[in-house]
Amino acid sequence: MEITGITARQLQWWDEQGVVKPEREGHRRKYSMNHLTEVAVICELRRKGFSLQGVRKVMRFLGREFGKGLAEIVSHDSEYHLLTDGTHLYLETSAQQIVDILKNSSQPIMGICLSDAVRQVRAEVVSRKANTSVISPVSRRRAKNAS
């Protein structure tokens, strides 16, 4: 939740609405790297004014295009850009393709860099792992008593 900046209730609601479908362990929801990536992309789309219906459309489109999760597809050196004019969705990887779409469009185009969303989630996860040291309870007590 802290990684994406949304509340537990928002995640629960998205799960209930079928926007993001996390794994289940009893009543607990478990979010994988791919789920976190999807949530980050959804948050970015919502910030840019997409309705929940529009978000669902985008996520279905990405599911068809990729066949796998975003986190699995986007490598460190790839660039994926999602563009839309409100009617059509485009998934492009080259600057020239993006320029061509912008030139030929009769409507304003909104874009989101999917690769940036994936990189931000990965960086945040790595940062949190680095800041979370594994210390035994005995070592923790010793360090506390020493100070």
C-alpha cells in the first residue's frame, strides 16, 4: 500500500470490482510484483483522469497484448508507452511510432510510460528490502540494551 500510495480499502474495492485480482491465502490478499505493477499503472491512469471503466479497458488491452504480467514483460532496457485518444489504445515501443501517432491524430493524445511505472515499483521494493534488515530478536535486544 505504501509503495503505490493507495489505501487498503481502495485495493479491496478494486479487488471486489475485478480490476486487480490478487492471490488469496484464506481471507488475506497477497500482491505479487506483477500486482503491484498493475496497481501503479492503474493509479497513474486514475491520476490522469481515467474512469474505472476506462481503466478496465486498458487492463484488458494490456492483458491481450502481453499475455503475461507487466512486471514480467518490461525489462530494464525496454520502453513501453501506452497512448490513447479516448477511443483507441496504442502500445508503442519506439519514439518514431509515438511521433507518428501524435502527428496523425485528430484528437489530443494522452500517454503513460509503462516502463517507468514498472521501474518505480521495482526501485521501491528494492529500497524497502535494503532498509529492512533481518535481525534476530536476541540481537535486537542486545543492541537496545547497549544503547
